[in-house]
Amino acid sequence: MSATDIRQTRDRLNALLLERIESLVRHLYPDGRKEGHSWRVGSFDINLRTGLWGDWDGSTDSMSRNLVDLWMYATHHDFKTVPQEVRTWLGVHEDERNLGRDVREKEPEPAKKIARRLDGIPWAKINAKSWTLPNSWGHWPIGIMEAQAYPAIGLVEGTPDFLALIAQAWTSQVQNLVAPVCMSGAAMSIPESVLPRFRSKRVRIFMHDDNPGISAANRWAEQLKSAEVQVDGYSFEGLVQINGFPVEDLNDLCRIDPESLEANAKDLAQLFNFVPRSKPLTQYGQGV
């Protein structure tokens, strides 16, 4: 198995384990207890939202986010046997074992489909708005392959912001400089094997102004910084929509109240100041 195959296997299994993290920790550490969003075994802590784990007393060299590593740490088994152990525990069938290897490298986008209702109502079966379809990978950053030709990336959460970023970039005349890349939800993490594709890019995270959105933005920023990517974030705090509600994300910004726009013109002019360019950007809202 090549190094690329190993990374992709780890990422795929880690994503599946994260979806069942509470069952996983109860399986690996049945004597632990749940405290808030953590599973605790003495000073050993596993975050049930992010998968970040480690021992606060220094017993582990560092905190990790990979749950395949957690399995190896808990069982004292090595990588030669752990993937099969994990697949058996997950109930992954033979024909699912090689999902996302060569296909993900050569033709990644067609294999990563997420079903979302047009009316915005959650699917009854899963009580969520987005449904990751069979043979897909919900953690994949949508658009990352196309972004390779651009010097900058705007990283957003969800398809409404994905489309809004395209519109905002066009308005500011940077559509040929900044590529939109979408994480499908706040619970997702950037796969380790994909992080190198962000290198040499200037990245800005347009975060949702709520607790899950802020937490997700911080998590993605940590991941990108660990891969030596230059990254920052943009917050919409203090902006108001025409209906009087706060602007909480990039999509809401399309409906900004004119008075709020005028009062925050200087800050909004910095929306794309992270983009490498040879001439000044158009002021926000002027258009082409």
C-alpha cells in the first residue's frame, strides 16, 4: 500500500468513525463517562464533536484528531491490523473497502454527492438537511480540485455561502483570483490527505456567526495552520439585513440593509483584501 493509499484509508475510516464517535468511545473505553461534549477517562479526554483526543497530564505526546490513531492507542495494535478491525466494527462490506482511493484522486467530484432538499426542510429519516449518499465522502472540500489554478481560496460552510461567495467575488472583480471551496457542514473536518492541496494558497474562512460555525472555523484554521497554510477568518458581527435580522453568514450579506452597508463600508471593503493582486480591489457593492 502506497503512502497515498494509507492516508486515504485513514481519512475514510476516520470520517466513518467520527460519525459514530459516541459508540466508538463507549466501545474503546467502556469505563469512561460523558462530561458535556467530552468522554473522560481520568485525565484522558475525547471531544465528541471534533474527535480531538489526548491526555491532559502529558501521557500522550500531543493531542490528535485522528480516530484511527485513537483505536491503535486504545488497543495497542498497529496499522497492519487496525484498518480491518475498524471495518469489521463499522460493518463495512468488502465492496466498500476501496471507496475513494484511485477514484478520489483522479475524478473526486462525481463520487462526493450530498442530497439536500430544495425546501430546506430536514430529511425525516436522519433529521438533517443534508444527506450524504452511499459511496460518497461528506468531509470532502467541494471545489478544492478546481481551486488549484487560483492563488486564493474562500472557505465557506454550506452551499448557500458557496454560491454567495461566487457572487461576492464577481461583485469585487476577483472572480479570477479567489476560488470558492465548500465544507458541507460545521461537523466536517478537512481530510489530512487533502490539506496539501491548500498549500501555496491564501485562505480566508467566511465563518457562520453562531457557536457551531465559529467552532468549525477554528477547527479548520488549526488544520490549515498545521499544514503551513496562511489562513485568517472574516466575521459578520454587527451587520444587519434588510429584514432587521443580523447578518450571520456570507449568504445573509447579499441582503444587507443599506444603512448597515454605509455604516460598515470600510470593513466591508476588506472582504477580499486577502487576495493577492496587482491592482486595488473594487469597493464592495460597486459591481463591474
